[in-house]
Amino acid sequence: MKKTSKKSWIIASALTIGMAVLTPLQAGATSVEPTNGVTVQIEQQITGTIKKFNGVGVGIKGRDGKNYYVSFSKFSDEQVKQMRKIIVEGQEITVEGGVVEHYADFYTFEDYKKELPKNIPNEELTILEKMFSEVKKLEKEASKTKDKKEAEKKYEEFYKLQEEMYQIAKPYIIASWQPQPFKEFLESYEFSENNIVIAENDKKKLKDIYEEWVKLRKDGQEEKSEEKMKAFKKVLQPYLDELNPPETFEKYIEGVNLEISTEDLAKLKAIYEDSQKAERDENYELYNKLSMEFYDIISQFIIPPTFEEYMSEYMSLRYEIKVNKADSKQLKQLYEEILKLDKKEDSTKINEKWEAFDNILEPYFEANKEILISASKLTINGQEYLPR
């Protein structure tokens, strides 16, 4: 559980009442087609202001008044790392690139192939390419499907097919895998840079476990190798805690800044400490269960934002779309009705009202969809960047 500001708590509470809307700067966002009467060349140049940056792409408000999302997928990791240091919101940027239909199109089979070992035979690559196309198709269909159950079904097929692809590539990945020497692997944790000294007897244990883990991995014994890595982390945990001390409940709750009763604080502290242990033990099922219990208690003390506060934050994710007075009046009425309903007892009614809420806003979102651009050239502060 990470520290959250009061404002974030307010917005989080509102979004948990309804359904959070994914923006182009979030994974799995709904597909956006170049519609709205926009005619775009295969390659085009856009100049605009950076509105959002997620580390792998930018949301831009173009000089033409249109919204764009520009992916840096063609650029190397090193180039993107350098750009992260200079990109700021409000900055002007010029982009050259091609339009794509869906966020999934930013990642091509050629990109996927670069991550594969070079020893995969052509016949296997042909099979993988066909499966890759099907995975992309399922991803697009799932993101466009409004029926929740149908979308879940498509995502299940999507993950199943991804696993089948991994199983085809797995023997070649294992065969070409070159594990790091133990010393180098341990140094990657940066203990010595932080003056943390690992006891010699623990270092010997870690080396023995690491070598056993490498052997199991090379033999393709995944389950046993995972268990061995858990044993490795168990020995290492006290040093990891020294490197990154776990946040105490008192420090965490101070950042939340809510008026919580003494009795509930005691309950929250017990759940918080149990959840931290579950996370360290990689018992994510228990961790998720405890997190839900934690937020069920704490949500009772969160004051929901006013309609005006909610819309200000909600619409800022959508480039500050302006809603007309008549629609705003309807939205406010629905929002206030939702807040009056009991979240557990009236969940069906709440969902229906959020659906009505979203239906009013849908035309605004349609009219302001982003045009998706795969960048082939960027100009920032007069500096040109070309993919390497």
C-alpha cells in the first residue's frame, strides 16, 4: 500500500463508486480511430503542446485544435530515457509520423521478434507471426466490446494465446539464455553503494541457491526454479528492508490525512502489517484480499468530492472537455443520486445510474477522440530525434 494524498483519496473514492475511465495514457485504453472528419496522410507533421506524458508517449493538443496521442515505440530505450529528462507538460513539440487505428498497433511483430532469440527457425516464426496477428485482433475486439462478459471472454482467449506463443518460444529462450554471474547479479541490488554489507554466511547461502536456480531454469523446471528464487529472496529480505525500509503504518496513515476513529485505526494497523507480510511472501491473493478489507474500512471516512470537484478532475483526463449547461445539470442530478445510494445494497441501481452518466458524456468523448500517431521523428527544444 502506497502513501496517497488527500486529494488523490478524494478522486479515488469517486472512481470506486463508478468505473474509472481509461485514458490514452493508461494501459488497455479503448481504441481510437481517426474519425471526426479528420483526413490524415500516412505520414504527417504535427506541432502542439504536450498535455500529458506517461514515459513512453505524449498526449498533445495540436495547433489545429485536435487531440493526439504520440507513441515513442520506434525509439530505443536509451533515447526514451534521455527524452524523459527533458519533456515537461506545457512544452511545444513537433512530431512526424503515421496514423494507427489502435494502441495495440504501436507494438508490431517486428518489435516482438527483436525480443526473441535469434535461433528460432523460420517455420516457428511463421506460426508465431500468425498467432501474434490473432492476439492483436483479440486485444482490439476486447477493448471495443461494451459487454463486460464478452470482453472478459476475449481477454481470456488473448492471455491463453499469449501463453501458447511463450511455450513455442520457451525452448529457444532457455537454450540462448546466458545467466549473469552471481557476483554481478547480487551487485544489481546496489547494496554496496548504500553501505549495506551482506554477512559472509548469507552470501554463501545466496550463491548456492542462485546456482541451483540457474540449473533449474536451464532444465526448464519453472515451478521448482520459482520456489528456489523465493528461498533466495527470503535470505535477502532483511538486507532489502535495510535498503528500502518498509513504511510504517503511522507514517502511511499520516499521509492519508483523514479523521479515523481509534478503534478503526487499530483494525487498519493490523490489516496493514499483515498485508505487508503477504506482499513480502509474494502471497498476492492474500495481499489483494487484505487490501480490499483495508479500503472498505477507510472508505467510510472519505468525504466524496462535490460534483464540481469530480468533473474538474474527471474532465482534466480528457483534455478539459466542456459540457453544456443542460447536460451538466443532468449529470449533477445523477451524481448526487449515486452518492445517496448504499454502495453494497444498491449496487445494481448505482451501476445503472453510472451507465446513464456515461451515456450523456459519450458524445463529448467521441467528438474529442485522440488521433494515434506512431512517431518517426520528434523535435523538442530545437533538438531532432530519429529512431535508432
